[in-house]
Amino acid sequence: MSPMDKTEIKRTLLANNLTMSYVSSPTYKKIILEREGDEVGRFSAGGGLIGNNPHIFDTGETIDMGISLDDDLQKHKLSKLMVAALCKMLILEYPKIRKDQFFLIDSDASGGFWDAIGMKEGRYSDMEKRVRYGNKRKMEGEGYHKIITFSDMSYWALHERLGDSGEEKKRRLKNTNKKTHKKKGKKTRRNVKSRRVRLNLKM
């Protein structure tokens, strides 16, 4: 699929009377499409917090996704637009996000959209199989249906390969863990503040 054309995107948004916003909190990010104040499309990605660490998108921890778009707006590349916008905003907020950071989905009810962007079956999607073969260690993506790396998702949406290496991330996390080792705890969802901005499509 060809890269996003800004003129075409703006024309599509204007033709359908749409506006696009970005909602950000430490635990989730959302791209929202609205028409006359009503939400008609959304692409979101998020996860839980580890102890007191609020930076879920900069830790290599599990990030799951979801997407929705009203039926009358299908076939206008708006799903790809939302993915592209979220990838771009993540790159701006987390310049050294790992290339191999996994983004996952629990189940595929998108009519093939996730396959189209290049998602593959999760290696550890079958938890019973993991236990059957004696692997009791908690694995990233365990129980999730499909996975994709941030690099692959960004390339599909933006035709750019971005992010730092896993080794650099490991070194940074090692230093962070030394400071926060005693604060590690169970992954939990919390009420956290978020911010919302209107996007002008300058991607």
C-alpha cells in the first residue's frame, strides 16, 4: 500500500466533516475521529502500570490495541490514517521507543484489518501449550491472539523504520531498575490524567 497522501487525507476528512484529535496519558494513547461532535472512529493503544512507573510506552511492557470506524467511513484509508497518526505521536513522545516493541490484540473482529497491516499469530497465544511443554515463565504477549512490532506497524503506516535497538533499551532499563527495584509490583490500571490535542495532519 502506498504512503499516506496528505492532500488526499485532508480532502477525505473535509468531505466527511471530520476532525481528528490525539488523547494522551501515561498508560494509553488514542486517535479519535469526530463528526459534528460525535465520535465516529478510534484507534487506541495502552497497558497497565508497573509499580510506580508511569511510562508504559517506554518500558517494553505489553501494549494492546483496538480500532473502530463507522461503516459509512470504511474504504477511505481512515483506519490507516489513525494508525499513522498514533505512530507519529509515539515517535515524538518516545524518540527511543524500541523497534521490537510488541503491539498486540486479544481477538480479531476487524474483518481482516489486522492481517492487512502485517500482524502475525502470537508465539505465546496458546497458554495451555506453554504450560504443556513445561514453560512456566511469564512471556511477553502471552495469551494475545496476534502481534506486530512497532517498527513493522510504523513502516506499514508511514513507510519509515524508526525506534532504537533492543540492546540500547535493555541498558536504559537496567539503570532504571536499579533505582526502582524495590518499587516493582503487580501491573495495575489506574486513573491517570490525560491530555487531548487537535491534530493538524502535519505528519
